[in-house]
Amino acid sequence: MTKWSPAEDALLRVLVEEKHLDSAEIAEHFRQEGIRRTQKAIQRYIARHKIRAKVPQSPVPPLQQLTVQGDFLLLFDIHSPLQDADWINRVMELALDMGIDSVGIGGDLVEFDAFSHFRRSEDYDIRDELKTTRKLLSALANFDRVIFSPGNHEVRLSRKLNWLLPVDESMKLFLESPKVQMTSLHWFEVISGGEKFRVEHPKNTSVHAALIPQKLCSKFLCHIIAGHGHDWGLARDVSDHFWAIDAGCCLDPKRVDYCNREHSTRPVMKRGAVIVKDGIPLLLSPHNIQYYEKTLDPKNPI
């Protein structure tokens, strides 16, 4: 019996483990390569050395998450052209005065009403959305860096086109700028002061403020700052390790057709934003922002 060479052993392992050939197919492959081994010899070698087919690696690359470092102003649910410009300008001024150089948009930057299954408004069209959103983003260029992740409204255009245009490609209509980083995932991570915050536009919503972020805290074991629910609230998760925040919205509820045309028992939409500085989240609303503004104004000490 001729001893198997290292080259024969290596080739056999490839043919069994990766290509999943049986002994007859391997014998034919060996014959074509000029290797004199019978099918029986191949079977014995495979059994003696316990060579087995292996599950192949997935051909699908893993999704690449976006993680950024630093302090941030985080805005959610702007729904341009329905934005509350006064509110966004106010929180922008506060953040810039606090030395915040980055802004993150956690989904639903645009309304995309024209691409909805149930178009609600005839007061504006896609041209208004494009024009207004570009102006809005030019104002956000006051910051050194803009981070964007999509929400359910950004998906409307891709869905309308049967996904021929991916979400990240459609958003380049607005976000083509060297200052902008974006992800096709509906979340990104912020590392500030050594603390990890996941900025989310989750699939779920709740009528109970901070409930969805609390559940996500327990799932991902980090701080969660969420949009989509248009609600406002701050809590700790069940372990008391993490912040769970519903960040409120940056749209103007008075401009939203469906919540004014037909009332429901859902909570009213609450405006809000979050500043994360040195690992500490500040949940802002029109009812508390004055406190933070006064702390930065030497003429109005608190």
C-alpha cells in the first residue's frame, strides 16, 4: 500500500469537505489528475481519517453596522416637509452652544407621502419634499458630521419601486455630502463617554412611553434612544443598567393630516430631541429646554 502524500490528503479533504463529492466522483477526479487510487482505497482513507463533508460558509456577507464616536444631537421623525422648523432650530442652537459637533437623524427624515399606499395629502408633492429636505440638510451642515439611518417612511420609495432602488441609494437624493455618513440599517451606535447608545427607529410602537426602548435595552444590553412612536419619555431598563428613551418627534403635529382629520385615542405626538454629551443623555422637550438654555446664558443664571 502506497502511503498517501500530503498533497493527496489535502486534495481529498477539499473534495469531501468543501465540494461534497462521493468516493466514485473522487476516484474519477483522481484519475483525471493522474493519481492512482481505487475507489475502495479512497473509502478506507476517508473512514480511517474521519473526513466528513462540512457545512459551507454563507455566501451572504454579514450586515455592516455603523458605530460612531462622540457627542451628538439626535433628531427623529422630522417628516419633511412637515417639520417643526422652530423646534429644530432651537435644539440645534442649544447643541451648538454646548459644543456638540455631530447630529444624528434616527429615521423618517422625509414624509414620502407621494409613495404611500394611502396618500393622505394633496397640499404638497414630491418636489416640495425634495426642495424642503435639501434646505433642511443645508442647515444641519452647521455641524461637522451628519449621521443618518432610515425609518419606515424612507422605505416607501423602495417599496414602490419593488426594491429596484435600495433605501440607501434613494436617500442619496438628499444626503450626497462629504459630511454625511449613512447606513441602510434602521439603527446606528453612538459611543460617548465610554457609554454605548443604540439610536433606533424600531419596527414596534406602543402607547406607553419608553416601553419599546426598555424592551430593546434588555435585548441588546445597551442604552436605547428610539423614535417612530412620536412619544416622549425616559426610564431605566428592568436591570437599572441602561437608559430607555422615547425621543419624541421633530414634526409639527398641526401639519399632519391623519391625526387632525380623524381623531384616535393614541397619545398626542410629542416634540423632542436628545443630546448625548460625555455619556449622559439629555431628553429635551419644549417644556424643559429653557432650563438648559439658561445654564448657557450668563445673563440669565438659574
